[in-house]
Amino acid sequence: MRVERLTPDLLDDWLAYFDHDAFADNADWEGCYCCFFHMDEDAWGQTTPERNRALAAELVTKGELNGYLAYSDEGQPVGWCQAAPFLSIPNLACDRELLSDDAGLVGSIVCFNVAAACRKQGVAAVLLEAACDGFRAAGLHIAEAYPRPEAEGDAANYHGPLALYLRAGFKPRRQLVNLTIVRKALTNGEE
């Protein structure tokens, strides 16, 4: 398996993954295209899969929707992780419950999607490692994520399961009503 940072050059692969594989077993979410964190609540309630696809393509082209795409040994996309600096993800940057004094140092992991046939094979762990490496390379000091400890099933665990983060060295920082904020220091002396 190889992992690539999403760039405009990989847009066709990313769109093909979301068009055909990402939600093959979850029709309720098939039109998301990872736009949820880039729209306000009102717009999200009024959108369509076609609008989301077009918006996602525009955001990827502009470098505003970021993350990592996992490929099988055969060269097919099999997983996705949306990961970017906290302040560059609109719905995080305006969320007062999530905003912290050190937000400019934080890289956020907000979404995982692994093709049904490839789950439970370590794809998410490889994507998480790539996200942390990417944050480190970008000069960010902290990786942060928002798992839902009570989530049941793959779809409900789209933030990534808490156990995934704990195995990767993340530590719980704060408990909110329906999610746990977890963090991992990417440099010495940070928490």
C-alpha cells in the first residue's frame, strides 16, 4: 500500500474513489465528498451530491480540501483521511468548543473512509501515520482528532475510532458531549 497527499493531480483518483467505492455500503452518505467540514449547517442541509462533488473538486483544485489517499498494491484508491491545519478547516476554526489557544500549531484529522473490502487491514492506521508525518513536515506541533467513543459501526466512526488514536500514541485531552478530543505531540515539549 502507498499513501499520497491529495493534490490537484490526484483529483480524478479521489473523485473516482468517492463516486464508486467510498460509500458503496453506506448510501446515506454517498454524496458527502468530504464537504461537511467546509459548509455551514444551513448550506449542508440544502446541498445535493452533485453540488458537493463540484465543491470538492473546486476545493481540491484550490488546495483547500486536504488529506491523504491510500492506494492498493494494484494502484486503486482504497482509503481516504481528511487532515489539515485546524485553522484551514472552516467548521473547526469557527467552533468555540474546539478552538484552543494553540490552534495555529494544530493539525486536525476529521474524517476517515476506507473501502468496505479493505477495512480491518490497517489502512486507517497507515493514513493516520501519513497525516501526522504531513503535519510534522508542515511545522505543526500537535495532531488532534475527534473520535466518538459511543459510535457503533464503520459509518458512525467516520472520525476514526478512539482505539485507533490510542494505539498511535494520542491521549485524551477533553471530553465533550458526543466526542473526545485527543492529541499527540509531534515535537518534544508539546501536548
